[in-house]
Amino acid sequence: MSARQILVVDDEIGIRELLRDILQDEGYQVRLAENAAEARDWRQQVRPDLVLLDIWMPDCDGITLLKEWGSGGQLTMPVVMMSGHGTIDTAVEATRIGAFDFLEKPIALQKLLKTVNAALKHGEQQPRSDVSLISLGKSAVIKELRQRLEQMAKLKAPLLLIGAKGCGAELCARFLQQPDTPWLELADTERLSQAPLDILEQHREGVVFVPEVAALNKTEQKGLLLLQAKAEKYGVKVICATTHALNQLAAENQFDESLLQALSVATLRIPSLQDHPEDIPDLARAMATLLVETKEAVYREFDIAALNALRNAEWPGNLAQLDSAIRNLMQTSLGEKITLEDVNRILEQFALMEQPEANGHARGNGGSAFNFDQPLREARDEFERQYFEYWLAQAAGNMSKVAEAAQLERTHLYRKLKQLGIKTKQ
């Protein structure tokens, strides 16, 4: 087993080096940072097993840096605060934000080693970095989303999350999961028709998440209706997500009306990336950090032009598509930094993969432009999306011509385009 890695952040060289010598004698690997800027750089490159963080530093105090890591989803390791001017209020504030413990200088040797050992044991239980709702952004849109979710966490009714594909429904659902409680993403939907109450029994006081409620068949929908009706008795929070217009499916007798009414009590729309592009640079860094920590890529910094290009690009696939782009950039770029040229290269490749045939037809034996490996309902939506995008391009956005070609009334056409997530210039 490799030696535990400890990051010591302190602006006093004597204290840094003394702590390094003591901890290295105990068999730990130690990295040193003399200020918050260096600590940020180290944290982006690697997840230390423990951080010893001084509160009073000239460029940025330790409490501010702790808050920054917390809001950015990077506080996934134990942090022990240090101060020669400690007060009870400061210690309480640090602990409230997420610090594991507080050491007052001068630090006694036995107290130091005992605290380090306890913090490292605690760190073994902490999750590694991941893109979460906390790291989704700092924009007003995301702040409002978190506030609404916190408000809805108090409700006993099931929650329905509505949004485009890849927009982060699971992140919202996990945000509502209480620490150390069960979690189930219901991939095996047949369980709903076979034994829905067993699901509740096995996940008491936890969260049951249904990633696409529109994909359930009629029997499974009945099972979900029973499950949500009994969920409160088991202390289970039922959260469903959909990319479909459930009202329309119910009108077409494809979705249970009673289930729709039950799910309509508490609904929340999840914003797409286009609603908060200012968060994309921080998201890109968070995704890159995760790849480094899981050893899927070596650390590479983004230059400013690259981040601006990512921010200004269109992301119809939302978080899922951005994640694919960041993985591609981190794993295929050649330089130490990811540049504008790297981003343009990946965006051009994405455009080639998404580009429809000029004549509007699927490709022949050389490969199909249509994905047949999906449920019928999703295949129908994909076909309709390609169909209307083709006619919008042919008509240069003229809605009268599109309506005429599709033989639809314009009101119905606008409703259909909105349902499919197709933006139009009006």
C-alpha cells in the first residue's frame, strides 16, 4: 500500500518544514504549499489524503479556501485547520464548513499525530471527487435550483424532475439523499411490477430514483403508483425523472393518468447547460480533476482561450456531452496545457458525428445515422427531432414553410418543437 499523502499549507517556512520532517518520519508523503494559490494548484492535480491548513495567510485565509473547496465539490478529503490565534468561534466556523478538526499552534507532537491518524481514518470513509450538484456551478440559475430542491426535500410527495437528456437529473436526486442512507437507481424496472413493496423494505429511509419514468410499461407504472403511495410509511423519498411530455403521453393512453396526477404534486425543471454557460469553465475543471484522481488521465491545465471556447460552444447533450468532450481533451491532447486548438479539434469532431446527411436520409450500408438500439418511444422522438431539424434547415427557419411541409397547424408545430427541445428563432 502506498504511503498516505499529506498537504501542509502554511506561510511560515519554519512550521512547514517542521511538520514535513515529523510526518515524513512517520512514513507519510508530504507536499508543501506556502499560500492558498499553491494549495489550489496541488488540489487540482491530486487528491491528498489529508490537508493541514493554516487559517492566517497573506493571499487568502484558510477559511475562505475551505469554503472554496466545499462549494467547488473538492472538499472530499479531511482538512485540519491550524492557527496560532485560534478562538472557539473560528474552530466552530471551520467545523461547520467541513473541517475535520482544529489544531492550535504551537502544536504538541502527540496531539498532532493523534489528530492526523484520526483524520486519515475518517478520510477513508469519504467519497472521492465527483461532479455533483454542489460543483454544478455558482450561477443564479443553479443557486435557485439548489434552493428549490432544499425546499422540496421537506415534502413527503414524490418529486418529478423534468429536463433534457444529460441535464443532471441524477445529480439533483443525489442532492436529496441524506448521508449514510440507502440509494437505488431503479435500472431493473421489472421489480416494480413484481414486488414494489420489497423495494421500499430494502431501502428504508433512503431514495429510490427512477431515471426515465416514461420508459415504464403499464404494469410497471401501476407498480410505481403503489410504491409511491406507500413510500412515506417506509421513510423513502421517491424521485422520478423524464425528458418527455407526460401530459401528451397520458392523452395518448401511453401513461397512467393516476400516476401522472401523483407525480404532478411536486415537479421541478432542471436547467440545461445553455441556461448557465457561465458555469462551464468551473465544470470543465471539476470533470478534469475527477479524471486525474481516478487515474484516467494525467493532469492538464486549461488555458483561458480553451475555457472560453467551451463556454461559448453549444451543448445539446448537456452535462453528458460536456463530460465526453473533457474526457476526450484530457486523454488525447498532446501538450501540458489544453489549448483553443485542442478544443476546436474536439468540437469539429463532435460536429461531424452529429451532422445529418445533406439529403435528409439515413446513410446506407456504410453505417446508419439513426440509432436503432433504443426503446420505440425514444426512437420515435429521435426520428421526429431529425425530421423537423431537416425541414427547419430546408426552410431557413421559416415556420410557415415547415408547417406546410409537415402538414401541421403552426400551434401544434410549436408545441411539438418545444416538446422535442428544438429551439427556433421567433
